[in-house]
Amino acid sequence: SLTSSPEITLSSLLERAMIDPVAFCSVSLGMCAAVAAALPVVYYILKWLLAHPIPDIRVEIKEDEANDVLDPSRPLVDPAVSKKGVVQCWDPSSMKSLGELPAMGREEVVARIERSRRAQATWSKSSFNQRRLLLRTMLKYIVDNQETIARVSARDSGKAKVDAAMGEIMVTCEKLVWTIANAEQYLVPERRKSGTLMPHKRVWVEWVPVGVVGAIVPWNYPFHNLFNPLIAAIFSGNGFVVKVSEYASWSTRYYGRIIEECLKAAGAPCDLVQIVTGFGETGHALVTGGINKLIFVGSPEIGGKVMEAAATTWHPTPVVLELGGKDPFIICDDYGITDDLVQVAVRGVFIHMGQNCAGPERFFVYESVYEDFVQRCAKLINQLELGDPLGSPTVDCGGVVMGDRTKAAMQRLVDDAVSKGARLLCGGYIPSKDTAVGRGSFYPPTLLVDVPEAALICTQEIFGPIMCVVMVPKDSDAEVIRMVNSNDFALGSCVWSGNQKRARNIARQLDAGMSAINDLGGTTYMSQSLPFGGSKRSGFDRFAGPEGLRGLTYPHVYSEDWIPFMKTSLPPLLKYPATGKGFDFAAHLISMTYGVTLKQKLRGLLGVLSLVIFPPPTPSKKAQ
């Protein structure tokens, strides 16, 4: 009966079934929304299930890497006494020996570069899926072995394990995740628009690995400084050779084994990544030994020598220079001083005892909130515990890496500032050798306030546990911009204001490569889609983000006909031998194509037509 009735509608059917049409539509829409929301989840679950399984790797862990406490019978090391041909390794907290590694000469460094180059010839042909598998293998191991990685970093660089977790492991995992998810799209061939006179052409860019990427990295973050350039280099299809600091070489034994096992598990060539140890001569050999690009992180003085050496190679070697910073931390008068703000500020200074490239070194606090901020900071800093970071989980501040050399440099900056009018509210002394911290490589967390612009600490990179606070008179935005930009460094920065528009306006006028609004400047690094680097004395070029990835390749451009039957042929008036009208034809063609007014275009069109319709006579054959 239903099929015979022409008046049957969906509404009448629902009524006969005693179903409310409005409720039915609501339920239907709800079900559609639920299905739409579930589809992405199902997609990613299926993608995960069908993905190549991530292998488990086993990495040998030595006794001094597995235990927080070292054997008390280990000898002490005096960093001032060098040993020929070896790199001495020690724990900054106790100055106990961690063994020795070879100071590699030029012959060994060049041989390692060549091994990496041979491996890269194979690796450059690898698929992006295989490269992702390698990075996923690394990520899986890192997440499962955080405590050992942090312990090894703490032992080699003196930092607290929580600082290693945040400053080394977290940022490395973030870089791995971003690279795995996003990097391929920036390295695949990219179509570009063909020229105005070339509509019949198809043009594109391919990003070709440079070959072997070299890196010279500092001691402050031994884990991340090794893995950070490595991740970008190998994903972009390069080999990688890294010279680690002589002040943090011991940890590469364990970190090197991680890399070795990950390469093996992913089916990558075992010689793709090479680690070299030594001193300045080793670094010079790396720069001049045949690498195709160099990433250098260090001081401006050594950066200048690196550039000089890179210019002497048979093909001048391009370099990325990250040469430190003097990052400003600006607190405007309209941002309320709270305990949360003080915690962030103090953590920003004293994470890894201030030994950070992109950490706050100059606090510019507006006059109306200055004293409140200073007093709150002094109260918190006086509660910080200084000591062996592996000796107690409650230690806030660990050691400084370079021993007496760093302690003397810190004291010189403090004494100079005080002599010029600064007030010392916390720390500011070299601990007595009669104490445990005095026998190790420690300098107490220090607070200097009312620091004048003429003080050395306002112009020189601190790279140590000193909080330097400067008052901004009359709460002046113009004055704080002047004070910040008077410095030679320009890496990171942050501006705190109750008005974000005001903060952005200040940030845009700062000499800096990176700026954070109402947060630490270093938080920009947690967005690995962003390039990292600065200007002025802080160096040039970038790593991280698409810019960093593509910087490890060279662009190879292509052009071809997309219309199969078209053949390249010159217009008759441009052929040899010259007709005498070649310039006229080219000039009319330029006017017709690129003229900005209708008059220019018409004049060009008429000129071209006149030469085509009434061509000049063919010239007689010229004598050879």
C-alpha cells in the first residue's frame, strides 16, 4: 500500500512510525557530526597500525653511566694541567676523572669525513619513510631512557637532572616529533610559476643534500647539542660529522652508542654519523677537511676564526654561526609582579646555572615595579640549594663546567659591577676550598641590581649564574628600546606587558632574531617550526624550522616543455647572422609584455606585428 500511494513522504512515514521528525533530524545530525569527528581518529589509528613497527634497540650502559654515585677511589682532575694527545674528562661537581678520549689529528678527522661521505652516497637515495623510521627509533629510545640520558648529561655538564629533562630531552623530542611529522613537505620537489614569456614551460625546484654536514658544538647541553644538528642533517639526506667540546666529551660514549644502534636498526649506513674529539686543531681539521657545510655554536671570537678557515677551502665552505646572546627580559609597568613571574624569571636565569645561548642575561624592569620585583627575586634566590645534582634530588643549582676559569670570570664581572655602583643582594663570591662546593666547580646563584650600563656585565655575555637587573627610568618604552639595542648581541628577547599590543610594539623595535611575549624568550625554541638564530654579534643564518632544513640542501632548479609537440626555436629576427632589426624586435617584445600602461603594451604589439608582417631582407652571407 505504501508503494501505491503517491502522497507518501518521509514526514508521513515518520508520523506513522510515531517518530518525531524534529527529533529524528536532530539525532541524524548528531550522528553525522559524531561520524565526522571519528573519521580523523580512525584514520590516525589505522595509519599507526599499518605503519612500519618501530624497533626496540639495546644500548650498553656502563657503570659510571648507570649510577648516581661515582667510585670514591677515582682520581681528581686539574683542568689546568693538560695531557698531550688526550682529552681529559671529569665530573664538574666533584672534579673526579671520567677517563680520557683521543685528541684526534687531521688525518683521523679527514678519514672520518670520507667515511661519512661514502655512507651519504647511499643514504641520499633513502626514502623519507626510512628516514622517519630512524628518527622514530631514536624518539622511542629517548622516551624510554630519560633518566640515564639526564644522568649522563648531568655528570658531564654539572646541570641538575630536571634541567637536563627540560633543556635537553624535551627540546630534542620536540625536534624529532616536528621533523617526523612535517619535514618531508619542505624537501620534496616544489613546483614554481614559470616566467611571463615561458607559459609553455614547467619549472620546479629540487632540494639536494649538500653532502656531509659538519658541526662544532659547545659543552652546555651535551645531549641536545649533538642530536639537534644531527636530526636535521640526516633527515635532509646528509652525512654528519660533529666535533664535540673538550669540556663535554665523556657523554658521547653513551650518546654515540645510541646513534650507532639506531642507525643499525633503521638499516642506515653505520658510518653515516661520526663523532670527533679533541681541541682547536681538531676543529680546524673538520672545517678544512672537506665538509660541505658547517654549523658552529660558540663564541664570537672562535666564530671569526671558523669563518676565516672556512674561506680557505678549495670551495669556500658555507657556515651557520650561532655566537651567543645577551637576551633582554623586559618587564613593563603594567604587568603585575607576581610570584609566578618571579619563578619564571629566576628559572630562566638559573636553569643549567645560566650557561645558555638563549637565556635572559639582562633584566630591564620599569621603575614603578622595580623594587617589588627585586625583593621577590632576592627572597627566592636565597632559598636555592647549590650542590652536586646527582647527590640529592632537591639540589636546585649544579656546577659550572669550566672550573676555576669560569669562577674567575664570574667574579670579575661581579666585582666590576659593584665597583661601578651595582648592589649585590645574593651570592657573588667564589666558595672556599674547605667546602664541598668549593672543591667542585661551583659558583653560587648571584643577584646584582641597580647595574649601570657602563658595567662589563651589561655588555659581555655572562654564560653563568648571575641575574643582572637594570632599572628603566620613568617607565619609558623608548628608553628600554635604546638600552636593549645598545648591545652588540641580538639573539633572543622577551617582553612582559599587560597589553600584548604594547609588548609586540616594543619587541618589533628590538635588535633580536626571536621574541616572546609574556614568556621566556627560549620558548620560541619549543616551536621547532620556527628558525633559530640572531644577528649582529650573535651570528647569522638559521637552524631549525623549514629554513634550517633547506639550509642543509642546495636548490637544483629545472625547466622543461609541458606541451610535447613544442620545439625550442628562435624568432627569425634573433637568428644569426644578424638582420639589423634584432634589438628593435626585442624592445617591442619587452614593451608588449612588461609595459605597465596600455599605451606601452599597444606600442609594443604594433611594433612586433610590423616586424613580423614586414620582415627586413635576409642579409647576404658574411665572410668567415
